[in-house]
Amino acid sequence: MGRSTEKISRLAIIAALATGLLAGCSGQKEAAKPSPTIDESLKRYEAEFTPSDYDPEPGGRSTRSGTGTGEVPDTTTVEPSTPSSMEMVSGFRVQLIATTSIDEASAKKAEAEGMFPGEWVYVEYDPPTYKVRAGNFQSRVEADRFVKLASSRGFQDAWPVPQRVYKQPPSPQRPAPEGEKK
């Protein structure tokens, strides 16, 4: 049983006991020892709660995803996995396309990765739209240069988007095409 399930179970038991004790004690004028109220139990739970327990593990796998235990794996991550220790700064990415089709977004992402092997390409889901964005540019000038390059290679609607970007991302490592393997 995971930490989160154990904490939730503990909270449910405390709430059930508190409700049962309050209902059972309604006819008595005095109780020997006051039972903890739900508010006190909730405050104690919130004090012990650690949000980082729910963060995805490095490598794109969620701590809540299943490993053959019957749980459904977390499939919401659609961008490349990166080390969690990388610093984020204000910058720009270049939006190449926006579509409501995940298949089209995935195809355009693969096409962009082939055209721009030195740039990270991301698919971001902003319901109901999948946005294919490229780069980790720290200045508008760099982003504008990439917009011109992307436009010349078939992404006519490319435009820079202000966004938090990785300050020093590693070079994207992609498998070599079939004809280039040594």
C-alpha cells in the first residue's frame, strides 16, 4: 500500500470514528475525554502531507502509475522526460502548430524533431488543443530567428510564446534514422 493510500485510509478511519463517537455520545452530558474533532484530524493530516510525494519520478513515470499491480499507468506526460534538477527561467518557445488531434500533434512533433535535431520539441495539452512547441530560448531574438527557420521549413504559422523554459537543457538524444546506423 502506498503512502498516499495509507494516509487517505488513516484519515477515513479517523473521520468514521469521530462521527461514530459524536453520534454515540449525543445523549451523554459529559464525556470522560473529548475525542478529536474532524477539524483537528484534518489539520494533523495537512501538517503531515508532503506534496512532493505525488510528483512524477525522473524519467517520466508517475509515482502513482502501476507496475503490474492492476493500476492504470499515468499517460498524461506527452513531452520528453528531463532531469527534475534543471533550472527553469522565463523565456520563449516557438509554437509550430495547434490541433485538437493527438495523432496530428504526434506526427508534427516527429516531423519537427527530424527537421530540428538540436532542439527540444514538446507537445502541450491545453484542453481541447494539443500545441506543438519547440526550443528553450532565453531571449525573444533567439525565438524570432527560430520562427524564421521554422517558417522556411513549412511551419508558416510559427510564432514565439512566452513561457518558462529550461536554462541549460541537455542536447535531445534521438535515435539515428535507419540509413545512418553504424
